[in-house]
Amino acid sequence: MPPSPDFSDHIVPGEGAPDAPLMLVGEQPGDQEDQLRRPFVGPAGQVLDRCLAEAGIDRERVFLTNAVKRFKFTPRGKRRLHSKPNAGDIRHYR
């Protein structure tokens, strides 16, 4: 099943050591993650970085990924507004 038309053309793969002791899974990449093709680098990633630092966890020891690998959005002028993935989107990327 191909992605719906409101997905970007970028895939945002997971990153981190495959044998990392901790794996964090987000719903889907955001606009900044889509542009940089890296997970958790936008505003939520900044919050995550602060939380990891407070917990004494090195981000390099965490595998970060998303259930859906593409940024699903609704175009609004020059902005791309996040759209929630549906069950079919999640199944496709599983």
C-alpha cells in the first residue's frame, strides 16, 4: 500500500545502536524531522533531550524511531501541518 498523498517523499529511519538498552518509539516524524531525516530533532526532540539528560541517560545509548516513518501533513499555504496517522498508515510501516 503506497503512502497517502499528504505524506512527504522522505523516510525518517530510526537511529541509534541496534543493541541499545532503551528504545523509544514516537508516533511519526514532525516537519523538522522530515526535513533533516532524523528522528526526534524538532521541538519534541528538544524536550526528550532535556528529559534524558535529567534522567542521566546518554541519547547515544537510546534507539529512536517512529511507528510511521513519513511525515503526514495537510498543506496550509507554505506551512505543513501535522496530520495524525491512521491504523492503515501504522500497518504499512510495521
